[in-house]
Amino acid sequence: MKRWKKFSIPLMFLVSLALLTGCSLTQAGSSGSEPVGSNAAASAEPGKEAIVVNIGIQQSISPLLLAKEKGWFEEEFAKAGATVNWVEFQSGPPHFEAIASGRLDFGRVGNIPVLAGQAAAVPFKEIAVGSLGEKADSILVTKDSPIKTLQDLKGKQIAVAKASSGYGLLFHALDYSGLKPSDVKIIQLQPDEAQPAFETGKVDAWAIWEPYPSIEVVKNGARVLADGKAINAYSPGFHIVRSAFAEEHPDLVVLYLKVMEKATRWQKEHPEEAIDLYAALKKTDKETMRRVMENTEPLNLPTTPEVIQMQQETADFLVSQGGLKGKIDVSAVVDNQYIEKALREYDLEEKE
């Protein structure tokens, strides 16, 4: 296990993200072997190189993963003379380092990474809402833990991925319960490090997003101490695009969102098939996947004024905690033109 990093300064991770340092990326094709979309080069205009579209993906269960496994991105982008390269991440924040360095074009991330990326002046646009995140993030304790309430977290070690949506939930939960960040010991761990630490009792609690809460609850009897719905602190998920890519290839941004619409509708119309697919991919049981899907209803919609207000309140909360050097206007990164066009075109094509 990697060395743990302890920190208690309220949300200073948002400032450190501006340094954009050292995030490793693992690239893989859809099959994990050959580069995806290798035949798409033949679709490009003679004399022109095929466009490579880099799409980020995490361990989360969502229609983005569904579309990846179905090969729908490769199929649709090939028609536009583009190939697809999948870039794997443990959490949302590294997406923004990759965007800043021009190595990533699209991704789906939680609300806190979006705010951190904007605070760090990363050039991206928020192009659609992927979920509202009512119960997608949770604070977990083991089944035999003496911790019964949020107040019991005082003095305890809590694992969380820096700048993630789970981190945002944790700070909201501490505030909700009357605790300060300095009242607990926050241990910075990515999910692959945090899971064994949590299961072996090396940390007392874990702030994390789906599918991990469902896995721990169903398989190991873990208890949910709090989620976003319980403390009225939702964590919306967003689709993002690198600004320069959107300016150069607006048609591909629309195409990306049309594929997401196809995948989102398919999952809603075929829930049992989706459960089977996700369970097979994650090598877990259907009960766990059913719980994950119940906690993570997928969306593919414009960012509404209500969601903007929700994000602004969260950003202002972070400022009050000392994590942002100054107030940000969250609406500045919102660009609904692509999702609005994608939904219109998708509906028209479905009627034909």
C-alpha cells in the first residue's frame, strides 16, 4: 500500500490542484488489448489524419461504461473519421490534470472535481448533467464499528480521495454534525487503497461513491452513516469537455452526447440487462448492482438553474471553509448548447 498522507487544513486540496502535478494515466482500448477504432482511419478524408478522441472513465457504474462496453462510441466516431482512446482514472480530479495538458477530451466526473478544476483555471466546459447524486456518495463504517452517528467521527481516521465528490460529502457531513475538519483525521487515499484499509480496520470510516458503498453494504455488512440525501448535500455528476477540443470539433461534442443519450435510454429501458452487464464487468452479484443502480439514476440533460444554484452553494461553502482563494461563478463553465442540440437531433433521428 502506498504511503498515506494526512491533512487537516480545510479543503486546501482545491488550491493544490492548481499545481496540476503527477497524475498517472492508464490507457487501454475497449478490449484492453488493441487500440480501439483502428478501422476508423479509413473513414477519414484522404490526406487527413484520423482524429483521436480521448475519453476518461472511472470505476463508476454509469451509461458511459455501458456505451464503452457496447462499442457505441467507436461505432459512431468512426463514421466521423475519428478513433477512440479510453483513459482510466481512479477518481475525478486527475481528469483535469489530463485536460490541462491536452491528454483528455471528455469525461464524467463529480461536482467537487468540477469546482476544483474551475478554481485551478483548467480550460474545460460542463456540457451535461449526468446525475443528481442524491445517494451516490456515502460515509461508511464497518458493521461492528462503535461509530453510530456523525458526531462519533470526532478523533477518528476517515479515508477519502482528495478533491473527489466523496470529499465534498465529508465536509458537508462534518458541518451538518457540528464538527470541524480539524476534529477528524482525514487520510488521503484513492479507492484502490482505501478499500483494503477500510475492510481491515486501518481507518475508521470511508467517504466514497458508488459502486463501493453498495459493494461494502451487500458483501460485508457495512453501514451507511450518511449520504447526500440524508444531509441535504447532493453531489451532481457532470460530463465535461476540453475547451479547445470543443472549439475545434463542436460536432463531435454533440456526437458524444448523442451516444450518451442512447446509452442512458437503453439502461432505463433495459434495467435487468444492464444489471447483468455491470455485474459481469465488475465480477460481482446482481443484488449489489441493483442497489448501485437504485442509488445512481442516470441523466443526460442540460445544466438547469437549479443545478447551477446547487453548485454555487457548494462552491460558496468551500470558500467559507478556506478551500478557495476567492469566489467563483460556477455558471461560467456551463455550456448547454451541445446537449440541447444533441437531444434535438437524437429525437428527430428516432422518429425517422
